[in-house]
Amino acid sequence: MDTTNSPESIPEIPVERNEDWDEYTPSRDIDYIQYDGELDRMEHIAKTATETGIIPRFRLTGPSGCGKTLCAEALSRRLDAPYFEVQGEFDQKRSSLVGHPVVLDGSTYWVDKQVVQAMRASQEQTTVLLYDESNRTRGEAKAVLFPILDGRVSVRTNRGNEIIEGDPSNLVVVVTTNQGAEYQTQDVGFAEERRYGATFPIDYLGQEKFDAEVEVVMNQSNVHEVIARLMVHVAVTVRDRCPQEDSPLSRPIPTSSVVRWAQTADGYATTDAPVSNPIVGAARDMIISALYRNEADAAETVRNLVVSHLDEAPVNGDKVTEWASDELFSDDGMVDEDTLDAAGINREMVDLKNTNSTPNMAGVVKSTTTTPDSEDSSESAQAD
């Protein structure tokens, strides 16, 4: 136990600090698909910080669910560095960042939180600290971070007059901010803005790199490529319509939600789930009810898009070829040629690609799929 008193002889609460920082380093492989080379540039700045004197501070901006958090974790994996994550909250408490006392068996002890842990780890090695969705937090609550962002890398804890210092070149700070009218965010003042360092905008992959988002969906699910492309096209269409004044859609479909849709559809199709139309049923449960449950017009709009693209479609295997031939490439097909072109679907793809590659981690975190006890896919997808 560390029971050293501060210089002013204010009693310090006992604390035990014997972490193995290797246990905080991500162990899984993260195949993050970059939007515009942001991960490569962040890695370079971090690795050359001592040589160049550039303090490794980064901001990732973009809509929720586009991969900002995973990018920070992928950076930690590339650097083989301990990874600490703080989730932004409106009324962020200082104690949730630096630490607080706890009572155990009648005795009081101090527990470090992520900011102090990251600073201590940086004394020994490169360390990544993520402040996620920082613009959800009111400015006053983030003041404790300013000395960390601007290179002083010191913070006073509430444990006596203790001051923790870190290594400015070793402490890699990543801040993410959500963008979009649908997000409740706080204004970012100039004092905070100037401390952020390099800023990298990220958007949903499908908006600029359609095939990359398809790859993410296929890598994390077992759906046929044709089905993955149609799912992504639905998501891209919704995102494109969100800013339009005459559209009932107020929020986009994140890439992570498309992945869960695909995973759930596959789960419904392969586990005898009480759903007769797995893809539409999965869209209802993982997209429509999850994102638009209080917006009847938006829910109906998204449901109509899903049905117009994928009604009665099988999830994978040879049946996709039969369905596509009948529903996509017939004279009265479900979708027009422009949609097929935008989704990158052609007859050769339908004829040759009847299976999917083994799933692995890609640009979003893999989710666990659960099957509801009972739901009939013939019911309306509109949320209650």
C-alpha cells in the first residue's frame, strides 16, 4: 500500500498500484477498414513523436456507428499499447476520470480511474487513451483533460494533493465527436478545440466506399454477397435521404446496425426461428424497432425500402441465385437497373458467388445475435 502523505501533510488515502499494463493491451486482431488513411497517419505520428516533438493528440469526427471508437482500438493494437476508454457523459464527474475512494471491509482505499491509469502507464510505455463522444460532455466537466491534451500531461487527483504526471510523447490521446442534427451535443469552445491536434473526419464507408462496407458486412456475417450489397444499399439510401427536408428520416443507419441486421438474419435462417421472412424480420428487430420506434413515418419508410429490396430473399446458399434470377433480373424485377448498378450487382455475381467467406473482424465490432421467443415476420415492422 502507498500511504505517503502529500507535502502539505494532508492525509492520502491508501492505494494499491501494481497493474500489469500488458493486460490492458487489446489481444484480438482488428481489421479496421480506413475511410481515408486516418489510421496509418495516426500510427506514424505516434511512433515518431519523440523524434519530431509532435504530441500525439487526435480527434475523430463523424456520425455515430461509423467506426471511430474501433479506429482508436485498432491504433492501440498496432502500437501494442495499453488501451483505456472513457465514455463521455453530459455531467461528467471528475471522480469518473481520475479516481475516487471506496470502502472495503470498513477501510477506505483509493481506486484510480482510466485517465490516471493511462497517465501512469505512459510513464513506462506508449499508451492510448480514448475519450469517446466528448462533445456530449459540458465544457466545465472536461477541464481536467486540458492539461493532458496540451502536453503538460499532469493531473491533480483528490487523493490528498497528489499530482500524477505522464509522458507527453508516450500518451496517445484520441477524442471522438459525433456529428449530425440527431445527436444531442455540447458546444466545443476554442480552448478545447485548439488542444485536439490532428483531426480526421470519418463517414460511413458505404457513402464513399460502397464495396468496403459490403466487405465489413460479409466479414462479420454469413450472408451472400448479393444480400450484403442490397442491405448496404438500403442503408446508404436512408443516409442520403436524412438531410432532405421532405423526408421523414431523421437519423441514418450505422454500419454497425447493418452488421447486426445481417448477423440476425443469418441467425433466424439457420436456427428455425419463428420468423418466416428472416431478412425482413431481422430488419424490423435490429433496424426499425431499434432506431425508429418512436417515428412511425420513418419506420414505415425504412420498412418499405427493405421489402422493396429484399422481400422473401434467402440469406445465403444456392437459393440466393434462384431468388435473384426471379426477383432481380426478371422483366418485372423488384428493383430497377439503377439500383442494381448502385449496389454493384450483376448476373455474373449471382451465377458464381453462392457462398460467403469465413467471418472475421472488420471495420466494426462483431455483435452477438439473439433470437426472440416468438415473432411473426408478417407483422408490421413499425415499432410500438
